[in-house]
Amino acid sequence: MSPVTVQVPAKVNLQLAVGAVRPDGFHELVSVFHAVSLFDEVTVAPADALTVTLDGEGAGEVPLDRDNLAARAVELLADRLGQSPNVHIHIRKGIPVAGGMAGGSADAAATLLACDTMWRGNTPREMLRRLGAELGSDVPFSDLGGTAIGTGRGERLAAVASVARFHWVFALADGGLSTPAVYRECDRLRDEAGDDIPAPAPREELIAALRAGDAPALGAAMTNDLQAAAISLRPSLRDTLLAGTAAGAVGALVSGSGPTCAFLAADEDAAKSVARSLEASGTCRTTRVAYGPVSGARVLPRLWNSESGAV
Ligand code: ATP
């Protein structure tokens, strides 16, 4: 069995509508997911034990034991396919850790595909996504990529066809935000306000803007019901959002549960200019320029190995 490498993208939620808490404790969601060109690469290889190593973004902040979502993905698929879970997983991280961009979910999706390929499991992708949903609500989208509407916990997906390319700037913060803590804060703020919680639904103007490739209309239609909670826990995010808007972004919002902020730019040059202004503003740790949509998890071709001569 030869090592297999899978590349997998980060996501941003163009819309995150959070409904009431369901009897199972999850919130009813409508999420418009959009895959962007920040990637993790996950390589799996046979080993004597299940081990995880990691380099790149946030090395030192990610668990390297069985708590790593990639390790849990190996165990889940090995159990289904009757394989040994003795696999070495190496993660090259380009997705900010605990940044609201689904980095852990991305690694789980990549690991399922990489192990299935290495073990020649021939598991249909739809089945891999269903398995992925057992590990986390965002895992199926990390496998699918593109742009898609997620319902339920976010795991039931319908692809949105869009030929346009959108240009993004991501402002990375110091330290992460815990997704459960942000949901708890959202519930607390709602209890305090006492408002009715409407059933979540996709915004028609957002889907129309996506289909038309209209960046200003998309920027105006983006919403995130977790944004107030993320700002409540990390008030400095307000300054980051204002700085990006002042720099000419046509849309600005907290990505998922934060603290990464996402800025939509009119074109590639505008994105570079927004990134420069954000860095100069001192309201974020650093920035990344990216585009979307991009495809989901995919197996990378093996490179020529000059030592062994193997391909
Ligand atoms: P989401 O957007 O899905 O809510 P996130 O992008 O905010 O997630 P992650 O990068 O997935 O956050 O990390 C959340 C936590 O999950 C981290 O603090 C880390 O302890 C844990 N974790 C487990 N496995 C991984 C992994 N492979 N990569 C990153 N974090 C992981």
C-alpha cells in the first residue's frame, strides 16, 4: 500500500442562519457554504500504530492524539472496511486553526478519502460524506466543495451552480474561538433579547447574486447569525470588520463561528489592496488572499520519487 495525499479546502459561510435548538441539542441551520483556495494537505501511509504529525498554520495548537478529527476518521473508516487503523497521518496546514473555516472537518474529509483510496475501498463519495457527517456537520461539505446550501445540522447538501469566481481576503486573528462557546453565547444573547427565532431559510437575493456572479450584490446579501455572538466574545472583531469595509471590501462578515473575518472584494487587485490596508490597520494578525469556489477534497497525483524511481 502506497501513501496517498489529499488536498482539501477551507470554507466560508456566505449565509449562516441559526434556528432554534432541536431536541438532540443541535441548532437547526441553513448554511450557504463556499469553498475557498486555502488548503490543508493530508497524507496517509501504513504504519505500526495510528499516529499524527502536523506542520504549517497553528502547529502546536492541534491535538496529535485520538482527539484529532483525522485520527477519528481513520478509526471510523477502518472499522467499516475491516482494515487496521495503523496509519500515519501527516497534515500540512494552510487553514487557520479554530478560525471558523472548518479546518478540522477538512482534515477528516481528506483522511476518509485518502484512506479509502489507499485501502482501495471504492466507497462511493456519497457514502464517505454520510460517514463524515458522523464526525462533524461540516465534514460532508469539505468533501463536496464548490458552493452548496446545507440544511439540518448543515450536513444535508444541495450544490449551487455558479460559474463566477469571487475574490476574498481573510483576516486571521490571534487565538481561536471555540465553536460551542460561540453557539452558547448566541443562545444567551437571544434569551436576553427575548425575540422569536425565525425558521432558517436561504436568502433569495444571495443565491441570485451567486448565480449572476455579482460580487457587490453578494457582499450586500451575506449574513451570519453567529456574528453578534463572536463579536460579544471578541469585541476587537468589530474594528477588523470596519477596517476591511473602509479599505473597499464590498462585503464583510465573521467566518462561521470566527474569529477569522471574511471580506469579499470586487476583483483580484481590489482583494490585494484590501489585504494591504487590513495588515496596515493593525486590527488582525495577518491576512490571506484567496478565491472561490474551488472543488472539495481531491487525491493529488503522486510525484516522481527520485530516490526509489517509483511514481
Ligand atoms: P468550524 O468552522 O468547523 O467550527 P473551526 O475552523 O473553527 O471549525 P478547527 O480548525 O476545526 O476550528 O479547530 C477546532 C478545534 O478542533 C481546535 O481547537 C482543535 O483543538 C480541534 N481539532 C481536532 N482535530 C483538528 C484538526 N485536524 N485540525 C484542526 N483542529 C483540530
